Amino acid sequence: MTEAAAGIDARDPGLQPERTRLAWRRTTLSCTVVAVLAVKLAVSDEITAVGITGLALSALVWIGFLAVAHRRIRSLSPARPQPLSHRAALLAAFCTIALAVFGAALIW
């Protein structure tokens, strides 16, 4: 048995997945705050078609990010969680960037 294989078996499998789970929850909370602020911004002045469209797109992106985060948090439950897939990572990055763009569009 190599040292690398022995090191993998000897590590504590509970700490790193727990930190990752907490990081996903913090990120989800941050996205929720941004979505709530977008709603507040869209309805604080007059309600326009652009504002409603930006709000709807922001809500859609927020729900997509929640779905990705929820799946990732659930996948961290086993002792040996699977790595994040490329598709899920790209979707999470897209949702984050899209939420920022839609929020900026609501400001203008």
C-alpha cells in the first residue's frame, strides 16, 4: 500500500464535508439576500416592464442556484461524498454571475 492510499484511509472524513456543507449554506444565504434586495429595489419605485422582467429572471436564477446548492448539500451526507460535477459547478457559477448581472440591470 502506498503512503497516499494510507493517508486517504487515515483522514477524518467528517470535517471537510461539514465545512463544504456550511460554505454552500452561507452562499445560499448570500444569494437569498441578493434576491430579496432585488425584489425591494424592483418594487420601491414605479413598477416597469423592465423591472418585472429583471425580477422574474433574478427569481428564476435564484431558484436554479437553490436547486444546485440543495443537491450538493445532500450529496455531502455520506462518509465519502462524490466530487462536484463539472455541470453543477458551471451551473452554480452561471447562476451567480446572472444574478449579479440582473441585479445591476435593476439598478440602471
